[in-house]
Amino acid sequence: MDEGLEDIITEHLTVIFCGINPGLIAATQGHHFAGRGNRFWRTIHLAGFTPEEIRPENDRSILQYRCGLTAVVQRPTARADQLSLNEFIAVAADFEQKIARNAPRFVAFLGKAAYSALSGQRVIRWGPQLQTFGNARVWVLPNPSGRNRAFSREQLVDAYRQLCSCC
């Protein structure tokens, strides 16, 4: 299975959330963050991006809240650590052009891995970054995957709320 997910983006959004790559369940179902344990939809609702929790099958409705969704690497995997650095390098220029073409105010990378690979920085801090990416302000947020147990739901919501307050 090499097919990814269709981007849910349009021009001039407030924020484009950038997943590392689709999970197998999301790719099979054709909807972003569809895995049962994924905490993305609940997190963005509790953080204030959406007035209600969106169900994965309604993922396109995120556009009405001036938010979009994409993945840096399109190849689905069971775990993000199954991607190679070369896969990030291969998509870097096109991915940055996609962000520039759509001109969001913020690009929010969900996890440090993709942004680190794209920027060449080894040390990434959480939150806003000094650099821009595709002319958008960069924010690095914890990955909401159910596999990421380093962050509780409350910690995720707090991190995402900080971005929401800047929007």
C-alpha cells in the first residue's frame, strides 16, 4: 500500500496541520487521523480549533474552521519510524512549494521528526520556531498518535491551545 491520503487544504488557511505520514488505518479508510487511538480530533476540539469534535469520516469539514490537513510523506506505515530520512529528503522541495502555494498563516508539524528532517535541524523545541517554511510561520506540536504516550491528553491540548491562541 503506497497510496497516501488526499490533502485537505485550500489557499490562505490559518493553519495547515502536517502529519508525518498516514497510518495504515487512515490510508485504508481514506480519512486523516482515523485510527481508533489517534487523539487528533479530540485534541483540536478541546484546544479550541473546532466547536465540536469532528469525526474522521468528516475530515473535510475542517476547512470551514480555516484549518487544513496534509502529510509530509504520503507512504502509509504502521509506525512513523518506518520511514527513512531519504523519504523526507525526496519530498522536501515539493512539500515546501505546496505550503508556499497555499499560503497558510501557520504550518504545524505534528511531531519533531518531519520538521527536523525537512529543516536539517537536529535539535527542535516544541512550539513556535524562528524559521519559516514555505513563507508560513512554523509551529511544532506533539504527535497525537495513540502510540505517543509521552504526552497525556491534557498536555496535548495545552500545546495545541497555545497555537490556537495565536490564530
